Amino acid sequence: QVQLQESGGGSVQSGGSLRLSCTSSGHTAIGYCMAWFRQAPGKEREGVAAMGIGGGSSDYVDSVKGRFTISQDNAQNTLYLQMDSLKPEDTAMYYCAAQPPSLFCLGRNTPKMEPARFKYWGQGTQVTVSS
């Protein structure tokens, strides 16, 4: 069993930055595919960034490319999402997710950012960007 805990959310003005962290405990998420999702009120949960096993590859939703960076510190069992040039439309609850090796997590390949493809989830951290 993997437990995920996000932190680092908060309120910032447009153009600001935040760094989200996701720490795994229990059975470590090292060796899993990892991703960040977000969900705004009244909207479906969408994938923001994803990473293959060991950080071999990564991908981003178009709306955050060039502004967000996903990274992983295996020694600390921690996944990060660096968010720069934040916009009001980035306001959402952000979730960390992990998927063990499977049909949905094939080695270092970037997994598809679909919620149903991820088994473990954190509780979320709120990000609010004001204009």
C-alpha cells in the first residue's frame, strides 16, 4: 500500500510561483509512474504532468507547458511540481497520483494522464491564483 501526501499549495497572485511536494510512505512509490492532476470546481479532474518510472520521460498538458516542471527526488521519496508564471485558470485542487508497473505504467515511458490509470492518490492541496 502506498500513501501519498501533498503539500505546498497556497494563494498567490498571477505571475507568481509555487512548488508542490508529494511524499510517499508505506510501500515507497519509487519504481512507480507518477503524475499530478488538478480539479477545479465544477470541472473534471485533468492531468497536468506525468513521469515514467525513474523519471525517464515526462509530459505536460498543453496549458502548462513551459510553466510547470515535474521532478522526483528518489532519496526523499518525493515528487515535485514547480509551477511558475501562474494564472488564475490554474486555480484548482492539485492531486498527486502513483501507478505501479502495469499495462498503464510501462517502464520509463510517460503514462497517459487519465485518472482511471492511476491506483494511488493523495488528498490534494489547494492552489489559488488571483488576478
